[in-house]
Amino acid sequence: MSNQTYKIGLEPVELENANEQQKEILENAKKANGMIPNMYKNMVNFPALQNTYDSGYSDFRKDSDFTPAEQEVVLLTVSVDNSCEYCTAAHSYLAENVSKTPKAVIEAIREGKEIEDDKLRALHEFTKVMNESRGNPTPEQAKKFLDAGYSEKQILAIILAQAVKTISNYSNHIFHTEVDEAFAGHKLETA
């Protein structure tokens, strides 16, 4: 993370110094992930932020009608587009090891190259359009997405993913969150 950006002075919250509300959130994170990600230790400084993230993330995973690989295309695209080193590493790891997203697709998103698979390319491109246009795609851009086999409901799911990634990406920026060891092998090397 750049030394030119503000770094918040709040310290990461550990289980041993967490209040009851924070402790419950951190324990749930540990149960769900087998660890407490650094991102959670930071966001839990403001429990409402962490709870909103958790709720939206869970709803996106459960209700988006995207496959797990498609979900990762959306989440990784937004993370890369928002220059979040932490979430880019985490979602690259999840894409490869949990969602079984094709490695070539992960690499294309990370490297800004074209995705070979037509449907995943349409999803990636439309997600970028939604992010870069601040939710104002042209009718032609939306038609291209819909013609690839996606639905208007899934446009709303992309908006939910953008909201969730804004929470995590921006909080990671402000905290300069260190990438967890579990995701370190997927850290995007920048020049």
C-alpha cells in the first residue's frame, strides 16, 4: 500500500482485547474461515461495518444465481478494479482453491487480459462497466451482458457485490491491511 495514502490509527482487534460484540463477530469469523482474517480484525473496530459486510457477502453468495466461479469473477474483478491488494489476494486464493475458477480466468482478471470463455468474459466486462460507470451502464452494455445468458436480477447481485467490496476494499485501503499468510501466495506483485 502506498505511503501516500492515509493510514487510520485504530489497531487491529484481537480476541483477547475485544468487547463482547467484537468477540462474537471474530469468533464467528474464525468458525467460518478457520482463522480470523486481518481484514476482520480491522473492520470489527466498527462492528456495524463488519456486520453489514458479513450480511451482504453471505446474501451475495447465497442469492446471486451465479455459480461459485462466476461469483469469484465478480468479486475479484471489483477488487482488482478498486486496487485492493488484500481482497485481490484473498479472492484469487478462493477462486482457485474453493470456487474452482479456471486458473486462466483468474490470471486474465489479475493481469488485465481478455478472458477466453465468452460467458465469463461478458460477466467480467459488465462488472467492470458497473464499477467504472458507478452503476450507469449503457443499454448496449446491459444487452451484451443479458445476451450472454445472465438476468436483470443478476445486475442487482453485481450491485450488492460492489457494495460489499466497497466496504472491504476501502477499509483495507484505510488500514493498509497486511495480506494474511494463507493468501500471501496469491498477492499481486506490483511494479
